[in-house]
Amino acid sequence: MTRLSCLALVATLASGFDAPAPQQDAPKQGPPKHFTNGVGMKFVWIPPGGFLMGGTKEELDRQPFDILAFRADETRHKVTLTKGFYMGVYTVTQEQWQAVIGDNPSYFKGEKNLPVERVSWNDCQGFIKKLRGKDRRPYRLPTEAEWEYACRAGTTTPFYCGETISTGQANYDGDFTYGNGRKGLHRGKTAPVGSFPPNPWGLYDMHGNVWQWCQDWLGDYPPKGVVDPRGPPTGVTRVMRGGSFSQKPEDCRSARRNGGTLPGRGDAINVGLRLCFSLE
């Protein structure tokens, strides 16, 4: 067989085999979607992103600035959060507070998994410090921007469930209505965490049940878009979000802002907390 024939035979045989596929880098995996710590607190991963923070001009009962009433403006503005974070699936329960602090300051007791309440902002800082010592993670209160971003979960309506809300969706004073909503139950007390449907990102009780402390001082919003805002450097009151069982539905809107004083033991039976932490 000539050299030319041999080459042709080799080429023919080779054509019957597939060439090895080029190697590809393995896809990068993000953080686990869910996490549970040593005290039984469940967290869900909130991805970075941008959103419009605040209420539209057409939104019913949008709040004006009133520092004496612990209310601040809701001027809509663009916010970009460049880093994701873990957010508590539920507000902190009485059992979890008891496990870390050793007491239960709450007014409403007797059922399992009730949210802890009657806690001040300073109380929450003490709880976080002790929990960090137990679990070695950088727990903290969410910033106001992180809270609203997580609450909205991509929605732009007054509530993450739509233009109005019902007492089958959240625990608030059902003697009052919002928009075309109907009257419902006025339970007059807290409900066990997770009693109502979650938002699209799997967070429960972002509307109603107990107000939730944020890290920020209460103050005016910036006049234009911001990146990773942390609120004003000083202030008189700290931000609370979410409304409570004793509030009207308008006070449970995603954009609603409230504030409370810091010192001493909290005395409000409708104020609790939800934790978060970052990986960086």
C-alpha cells in the first residue's frame, strides 16, 4: 500500500470517532438558598439587585414627613444593593430570644412560636451581640433599604400581595380597610410566626403582626438614586417597618416608615425584630 493510501485509510478511520469535547469550567455556584443556625432561626438568601424604594404619589395614605409622629417621607427613589444577604424567614420568636438572653419580655404568651415583642432597639443590639458569640456569624438588623427590598420581593404595589390586603394574608386591625379591600378580623394580639402566606421570596409576616426594627436612623430620603444606603449618620429615632396586629392596613404597606426611641426595656407590645447577615 502506498504512503498516500495509508494516509487516506487513517483519515477514513478517524472520521468514525468523535473528537474529544473541549473542557468547560464548572458553573459557579452561589450561596445556599436556605440556612438554619444553631438556635433554629431560618434564613433565606436575598440576591443583590435594584428597586424603587418608597411609595408612588398615587399610593393611598402615603405618609408626609412628620418627625414628631416618628414618620418620614416616602419619596420614591432608585436604590441599588450590590451585595446579597441572608434574611430571617420569620421574626425572632420568644423561644429563640429565651434561648439567647435567658428571659422573655413579651406581653403575649401561651402559644408556641409567637414573635418576641416589648423589645427596644438597644435590647435588640444586646440580643445580636450574644447570638454572635454563640453562632460566630455577623448577625445584625437589616438596613431600611434591605428590609423594603426584601419585603417587596420584586413587586411595586402597596403590598407584596397586591393593591390591597386582607386579614387572611396578614395580622392587622381588620376593622379598617385599604383601597377596595374588605373588613376582616381584628385579632387584637400577635399570631404565631408563619401563620400567613409568605412573599415571593419566602419571607413571612413582612406585613403586620409586629413592627420590625431596622439598623438606620429615621430621616429624609436622598433626593436621587443611591447605592447601598445606610441612612443618616445621626438621628433621634431608629426605623421600624412592617406594621403590626394593632395597626391599620395602611401602616403595613411595603413603603410605610415608622420610628421608635432607643433606651431601656421596650414597652410596646407590638414591636419585635427580624435578623439578617451578610457573607462579606
